[in-house]
Amino acid sequence: LIEKNFSAKVTRVKLLKKAIDCLEKQDYDLVIINRIGAFDQEGGLELIKEIKKDGRFNTPLMMVTNFNDQMDEAIKCGAVAGYGKDKLYDEETLELLSEYLG
């Protein structure tokens, strides 16, 4: 979705420490986080909380989830409004992503 529709490179990580390491080494326009992650047995909300708690990174964080309560919680934790997997290829999702990826 990202590489096909935007001039952007995707970095995929599955571990919390690796995500932090990537943010330390490179600037990103956006970090998209799945609600259910493989992040050291933690979910996407935990990753958002860790990145925000760290305080060094200003990169927007976006949750991908079909669950409104999880999206609301992600936003409360400092993420920007995201989208559900059921809307993955919708025009409104591309418009939302374009706010960050041009």
C-alpha cells in the first residue's frame, strides 16, 4: 500500500527494541503500528506508550485497528488518528496517509 501509492520506503520491524533502534538511527515521516504486534509479546498500544514515554521522537505514530476503543486509546496515548484494516485500500485511507507521506 505505502510503497505502491507514495514515494516512501517502508521499514518493517517486529521487536520493540528494534523499533526504538530504528527511530534512533533515522528520521521517519510516519510510524504505522498494528494493534496486534509481535513486539516482544506486546501489542501496538504498548509500543506507542514506550515511544511516547521515551520522549526523544516527534515522529507521528498511527495505529491500524478495526476496534474504535483501541483507536481511541492509541490517540489518548499520543498517536494520530489511524485507520482500520477493513479500510486499507479505501480512498479515505490514502488521503489520511498522504497528510504524512505526501
